[in-house]
Amino acid sequence: MRLTLILIVFLIVANCVESAGQSGRLRQVRRNPVRQKLASAGARKTFVDFFEYVKKYEPDIVKDAKAQEKWLTRSLRKDLMANKAMWDAYMAKFPENKPDYPHNATFLGVWNQPTTYSIVSAREYDYRDKSNPNAYRTIVDVLYEWGHEDSMDNQYPGVRNLHSFIFIFEEGSWKLEDIYMYNDEFTGAESLKQYLETPI
């Protein structure tokens, strides 16, 4: 009886897979609607200006509404403020605990600043059409490198770490939408939005 039931389930699944294949869904096509090219000078400058801002401790973007409006998308601003409110509520209940507030370093993705950083790739994807008017993105891949000296200022001697900064063209300028941090020697795979949206 059990063998018969397993066989019936197998046949149903196989039939569903075959039907899906015959429906024409998820077919690879040669047509590529995405226009890809090197990122514009304006997009690269936006990244550098933003990065120069957040690598300092002050002014803090979490408290600087003008900086948020200049560099962060509406969606990211909303996530940032929701995360701050969550931490404020937590600290009101548990003032003795050390806060993990979002701050400028949150936008670097590392707590110990690397010795150097370099832009290893900056590319632009434009796939706007009538149904997708905002589908215009720039991805800036940034390599962090720590020197080889072992000191309190250099917690990860010799480590290299890659991050991708995702910008979208919104409200007439390039704005940060997310940052992807890859699984590496001292960091796990994560995105900034994922971090901001995770409950305490």
C-alpha cells in the first residue's frame, strides 16, 4: 500500500514537471532587454562621495536627514528609520545593554575599517520600459584590504573582503538601495536591507 502511494505521488510530480515544461514557462531566449555598460562618471562620483561621508564617524547619516535624502532611496530611508525606532524602544526597556544602533559604520559592512579600498568594477544596468520605469541600476563592487600588521587598528591582517553597493536612479539622482556582503573569512553573506529589517 505504501509503495503504491509513493508511486502515485511520483507520477503526479513527474506529470506536473512535464506539464510545466510544455507550458513554455521559463524558456531561455536570445533577446536581452538589458543594456549594460560601464557606470557613468556621475554614478561613480556618487559612490565615492557617499563612501567618504560614511567612513567618518561624524556627521552620522542616521541623524542627518539631508544626507539620507541625498544618498538613500525612499525604501532604504524607511528601513533605516524603522531599525532606529526598534533600537530606541529596546534601549528604553534595557538601558544597561550596549546598543547596536545603526550608524555610519553600518554602511561599510565592517566594524574594523580596512587599510584601503578599491573600486574593482562599476557597471550600469538599464532595463526600463513602460511597465518598469525605474529599472535603472548601478552596481559598484568594492574590495576592502587590510594591511599585514597585527594591531588594534588592524584586526584582520592580510584579509580581503568584497562588497557590492547597489544604486538606483531615483528622484533624479543615484541613490543607495542596498549593499551585499559576501561570505568571506570574517563576514557572512548578508545585505544591508536584510540587516535593517531583522528584528532584535
